[in-house]
Amino acid sequence: MINSSGNTSFNNKAEIIYHVFQRSFYDSNNDKHGDLTGLKQQLPYLQELGITSILITPLFVSPYYHNYFADDFEAIDPAYGTMSEYFDFVDAVHDNGMKLYLDMEIQYVTETHIWFKDSFKNPSSEYSNHILYQDKENNNPETIIFNTSGLLGYDGIYKNITTVNLLNPAVQTYFLHLFQYWVDPLGNNSFCHGADGFRLDHMMDTLDNKDSLKELFSKFWKPLISRIKKINPEILFIAEQTDWGSFGKEYITEAGADKVFAFPLWEAVLSFNKEKIASVAEQTFALSTDQLQNIVFVENHDTHRFATTVDNHQGRLRAGAALNLLLGGTPAIYYGQEIGMTGSGGFGKYGNSDGNDIPRREAFHWYKDITQKGMAVWYKDSGPWWDDSALHTQDIIAAEEQIKDPVSLWKYYQKLIQLKKTNPALVSGQYKKLENNSSNIFSFYRVSEQQNIMVLINLSDSKERVWIQKELYSKRKKNYHILFGNLSVKSVPRGIYVDMPAYFTGVWELT
């Protein structure tokens, strides 16, 4: 169905986001770099899994493989394709009833960007106030995050990077036009080829604690977001808070974002501690009457892979999938998570290089034979990250094998996604805590006007009988219909109990 704006009409509530590092996803032209045409070719894969939205990492031209820190905001990396191929990809996404989010990182530019290149040591440049300098002669560009002034690429090339003056009216006008372009590329309010939303990278009210960039929520982000929404009210903005310990409510109430990443909940899930997960989940979902404003995830391009965190433990991988998809909010799956891809990396693992994060962003393991067409091994033989690559091990079972295996992790994700999408309470129902007698079994309700669903997840490696006292569940609900897990609920005068296998998830509809 096409609405009057030209974009596909979506059910915004039944949303499963697939966060993809596109350079590592699928290579369509045998240059070993994942590209937009490759993403287009693999839309059937994503639809078979049950994905409704795609979040891609930045497209802008950059000297870095991850495309953060741009050389040019007005061109896309040629390794990803042409603008025509981008438009073909967007159209295919929409034709398949899916949404597309673009990752926007606009706070920094490299020495090659015209603003930096023209204004450096040139105070008379028309771009002199587009860039922050520490002196009037423009000899000392302002540092970026972590008080650094540049970055060494995995390919050995070093580039200086500096901070953009987001409070300059000319810069604000430029970025308004930039976002408007990605929303309405043809400039005719048809929104043909337009993106459906944006991830706003590294959002801060005071950027990197610099006194010269204070009150950005009210002076930069909120005006930008509100103006773009006047152009297309359906556009969604996802904020990435820099403080991962923050619940991020202020990003919605003060900056005007629609959604924010649930970082405290991510950290709690990694603990596999029932009480911690229950406490943080309650705090997370109490922040707003619209619980869908929270992006719930267990890994992303900046974190260790979930499979690495749990030592590839198959029970924990499945319990993590259940928490990711059933807790509430809007779930996001990082590419390869559904097949248990591993990877860690991080600051300093391989010295001063952005290659440190490559293990978190490896080629999607489509095939057992990694030399097959489509494998995006752009970093092959480029450094120790390749020597240590998980692709060389047998720890990961490739997608081609898992799709055919009825008991694989991939099939488990597919079944959970289908369960979620077909039950209103799991799509948009409120999260409600549910106490039980176990220190290992996490229980909760998802409640909507149409449904009341109970979820039990065993977070331990032991089989356990879990009891729920009669006064803790609705006395009006007498029947427990199995939706997932094929376990029976036993009723006794003082309550109900379930015998839960290790790391098992059970889901019931209460009637």
C-alpha cells in the first residue's frame, strides 16, 4: 500500500530493526566490499527472518572503512555504489514494506573536508566559523572525542579530524538542507527515494564537554528535528546517547528524538542476573507511556558480540534472543547476531588503529566456504584483525547451514520474531513485572487491550520448578494457552507452577 506521500505505509508498532554494517554484509560485484546492491539482493533473506526495518551505518565519503568522520557530506562512498544504486535500494526496501534508517554522524570532519581544508591557517576563509579552532589564526583545530586530533586507519593512513561548529547559523542551515535532501531527494514533497528515519550518532547536549558547544539539544537538535518533521511528520529519529549508563529520557523530552537506545538494559541483560534485569527493565519502561521509544538490543557495532560475551553458550544465546525480542520496546538485531557471530576488539587491542573494531564488524558468514561470491572480506590480509578472524574457526555455523536446520539459532530467532509480530501484547503491550520464587527464572507480563501474555525465561543452566503465588497473577485468567515453548502451566490451590528446563523460554496467553 502506498500512501499519498509516496512512501510505503507501515505498521510502525510491529517493528524489528536490523542494524547492518553494510561494508561487511554482502558483496554484489566481487570487489570484497559489501554494498547497497548487495543489501538489495539480500532483502529476501531479511524478510524471511522477519525484519521490518534496516539501519545502515554512514554512507558519506570518508577515509575510514566505517565511514564515520566524513570527507564530504554530499557524496556516498563509491564502494557502496552510485546514488542511482542507492535510490534503487531505497525503492526496493519500500516496495517490500520495510523502512530504512540512515546513520548520521555530522559533528566531525577530516582534514580533506572543504570546511577544514579551506579554513586551516586561513582565518579569512568563508568556512572559518564552520570549524572550531583554539586560536584566532586557525592554527590549532579543536580536538574531537577523547581529546584526540586524528585517527590512524586500518590501512595505515592517518588523517586529522576536528569538530564542527554546530552553533554556527550557516552550519545549521547546511545540515537542515542535508537532512531534507535524504528525506526528499527529489525536492518535490513526494518523498520518493526518501529515508524513513535517522540514527543520530554521538548525541550530547554539550558536545565532548566543550564549553563552546553547550545547549545543543535546544539550540541545534530540537530545531533540526522539528523542521524535518514539518517536512515529513512520519520521519523518526533515534538518538544514541554518549553516556551508556543513561536511560536517555532527556533525548526525547528535550532534544525531540523519537527513540533512544536502552543501554542500561543492554548491560543488565549481559549480566544474566535476574534481579538486575528485572530492576533495570522496570526503570527503562517506566520512563515513558510509549515503551516503543526504547531500542532494546544485546549487541551493536561498538560492543563485543553477544556470542563472544557468553562464550558461544547455546543456551545463553537463546535466552538472550528471548530477552532482546520479548521484553518490550523496539528490538534491534545486529547483523550476524542471528547466527551467533563472535567478535570483540575495542580500544588498544591492536595499537592505535581503527582496525581495533574490525572484529565487531566482520564479514557476515553467509557460507562455510568464505571464498564464495558475496563474502565481504574487504579486510582480508590487512592486519592482525584478519589473522585473528573468527571466520577462520569452526565456532560459527554459516547462515546457509542454519537456515536449513530446524533447531538452529537462526530458526530460533525467526520463530521468536514471528511470535512477536503476531501477538499484539508482544508488539506494543506494556511491560509488567511478575514476581516468582526463583532466583534464576525471570518472569513478566506483556499486557495490551487485546491480550495478556506471560513470559518465563530460565537464566540458569539448571532445570527448576518455578512457583507464582495465586495473589500475584490475575484471578480472572484461568487458562494458559501455550504460544512458545510447549510447557504446561500447572494450577494448584496456592498458585501455579512450571517446570523450566535450563535456559528455556516459555510464553503463554492468559484468557
